[in-house]
Amino acid sequence: MLVDDVRLMRGIAKSYFVRSEFQVSSARSGREALQMAPAIRPHLIVIDAEMPEMSGPDCCRQLKTNPGLFMTPVILLTDNVEEKIEACWSSGCDDVLVRPFGRRELLTVARQYAALSNRTTPRIERNILVTYGTGGAMEWHDYAHNLSAGGMYLATRKELEPGSELQIEFLIPRSDQPSRCRARVAWNNREEGPVREDLPTGVGLEFIDLDPVSRRQVQRFVIDSACMQVIRDENR
């Protein structure tokens, strides 16, 4: 799905994807995207960050609170301005492309994330231990089942309300140092009346201030893990 308020830009981006055999839907605003996405369940959402009424980061943040769309990859397109780039990352998106970028760069990133979204298995095969807590106290330990540059799904029986903030720490495989950041509870999956029966009891978390180095490590790990799984599936 492409989300941009400028018709010309939607047309240009759509032509890139159609020529590369993507099936493309488009929305003219963030609000329209929020209405369309739950119905069509896109494999990837590409959003222009600078839109009137609802910005790209605000749209992304609301998409990530939907349990059915929480792990749908979202790429934000923005200008090469530090404040704008940081606003994009703080929304919980999966990647940010900074203008100017070319057709090849856009399609390369889109293919990587579309391939992840197409998979029916979790984005990571192994569980990742997460230490977390509130108010600076890191007192709890549970496991992440899904991981992206924008957030994770944490399997836990703790009562954590949407909107609440946590301090979290986790070690990405093959990394030397643990990653630490604040995370916001986007939604919860309670044992009674779960909204996602395919996931254990837990919460969806969006990263608030994951540092750039850790973010790149997460992106690389997720993409490499998915590629290895594809190879294993093809060899079965």
C-alpha cells in the first residue's frame, strides 16, 4: 500500500512497483490508509512522512496499535533533516528512506520487507530474552517472539496497559552488547478473549528511542534470518 497526499508522487511510486510485479493499493491520506489497511491486509505499507491533517509518523503509530497490522512492515519516506528522520523512527516504523533515493533503492528495501511479511512463520525462529520493567527497575524477564526495527511482540502474563512505557534490554544474536531502550505498549493479547489466537498471551511493543546502531543490527538480523529460512524451506 502506498500512502501519499500528492497524486503525482503516488503515480510515480506506483509505476515503480507495478513494473516490478507488485500488486499496489494507494491511499490519499493517513486517515484513508487507516480505513483501508485492516480490510486489505497489505504485505507492506509505504508512507510519505509529510502529509497534511495526519503525518506519516502519526499514521504509522496508529497502524502499529492494530493487532492485525502490528507486524506489517511500514516504511516512511522523509527529507534529509535530522528532526524529521528521528520523528519517523520514534513512530515504530520498520525502516526510513531519506530523499533523494532512486527506484532501485526503494524496490530493494520493499522486496526485503514484503518477503518478511509474506511469511507465515514468525520473523525470528529463536526466542530472544528480554529484561524489562517500569520506573527504571528492570525486574522482569520474558521472551520476544517477533522482532522488527520498529518493535517486538513480547510473550508475557504481566498486566501491561496500552500506552504505558517500559525500559527494556535484549541481546540480538551475534551482537556483543545488549540493546537498551524505552518501549511503548501498543496493544495487548490477553489470555481471556485474545485478539490474536496465533500468538501467546503478551503485548505488542513499539520502540521509542532505540539507538541507530541497534536498529541496524535488528534489521540485519531479521532479514538474514528470513533469508536463511527461505533457503531451508526450498531445500526440504
